[in-house]
Amino acid sequence: IRVDTNWEKNSYKDPAMKKMMENYNGIGWDARNIKIDPAWKGKKIYLVFGAVDESAWLYVNGKFAGKRIYQKDPDYYTPFALELTDTVDWNRKVQNVVVRVEDKYGAGGIWKPVYVTVKGEK
């Protein structure tokens, strides 16, 4: 998942949307379909976030996978990983990943790259 900037500085094509988002604090959602290598079955699988401003909740295939709650600086620019092993549906070709982001002040959003990785055995 490639994310380059926070939602307040994103390049919105619609001028009304750009105006509405320039100082937005609140909730935002991002949804993607991702492929998980079948060879990873039986291993721990993680979604690694480069940075989220501020808190994030992860859902995979409609199931809650984990959360990271902002507590203090530097949480909004510190990388973190959430395990999604138990939410992967190996009968699906793609996994539906949804991230809920809550921003109470500042820029907000998933503003650094996100990737899937695997670690050892389950």
C-alpha cells in the first residue's frame, strides 16, 4: 500500500473536498484488497505501517485484527506492526484490509508506506 502524505495535504481534485480537508480532524477510512503469498500459510503475518497520524484500527475480511492508539509524541511518526495472521482467509485470492484512522489534531492519516511481511512459524 503506497501512501505519500497526510489527508490534509493530499492532492484532491475537487476544490470543495480540498477546502474541507485542509484542517480536518476526525475519522478517516482506507480500504484495499491485498494478496498474501500462499507460502506464508502457517507463519505470522503482519501489516507494517511507516506512520499513522494518530490512532489506527485494522480490520481484515471484516474481522478486527488489532489497533495502535496514539498516546504521546512520537507515536504519530513511529513505525508499528499489527498482526493479521488470524484474520487471513486462505480460501480467498485477495484479503480485504480496512484501516480506521482517528486524528484529533494535526495532519492526520496514513502518511508513510505500508507493507505486508512475514515472520517465522505461527
